[in-house]
Amino acid sequence: MEYRLQTIQQLVKKGIFKNIFNILSNKPDLEYAAIDGTISKVHRHGQGAVGGTRNQAIGHSRGGVTTKIMALVDALGNLVKFVLLPGNKHDIAGVLALIENTDIQALLADKAFDADWLFQELDGRGVKAVIAQKSNRKNPTEKIQPKKSKNIG
């Protein structure tokens, strides 16, 4: 088991996995792209490596010790780029790393990515932002319709 782990670590250090990923994600359909993140719980044996948790994108959050996986996918749902963040970081912290050097026409995202600086960044690149607005946004970019109660006729 230890021999296999050392071999995998050597492949990672040599950049073999990164080269395989780049070949598989070649020529994405970037008419539009979507971005989102998820959290993965870190096993307790994965928390004590050399360099500490900061070098491994591991953070302490309400869910315990976690890693956040942020992904950018193309119009067909194929993975284009991904970044790892500590689990206690907000989703928006990984956006710039995902969209840099990527020529997309539109970006789809959920409310977690509703930030003025991101709208300005995308507008400066000529990218259409299709991002849901938070209901408590101070300066809405479009009129937000209040939800209708089921009890009111």
C-alpha cells in the first residue's frame, strides 16, 4: 500500500495527472459556462501531513474538517477547470482562479456568486452574467419580485 501511495505522489509531483486532465478537457464548448462548489469532509487520517492543513486546502467549518471543490464546466457539462479551497472559505474566493485565461461568453452561477466586483469583472471581459440575485441585495440590478404567500388570495 505504501509503495502505491509513493508512486501516486511521484506522479502528482511530475505533473502527470495535470497533463492527463488538460488532454481530457481540451477544446471545451465555452458558449456558456457554469460554476459551483461542493464540500467534501476530510478523513481524520488526511489531516496531519507535512506542511499542515493550509497547504492542503483543508479548513475547519461547522461541518467539521472539510475541503471545498470549486468547478467550472462548459456548456455540455464537461469539467474545464477546478480548484480546491479550505472548507471554511466562501465559494466566491475561487472564482478568479477558475475564470482567468478562459474565453467564455456567459457565466451561469447561483446566489453565492452575487457580488458587484464579479459583475464588474465579467462586464469588463464582455461576458454575460447569469447569476441569481440575493433577496437582501442593497442595489439590485433588476427588480426582484416578492414571493407571494400561499395564504393570501
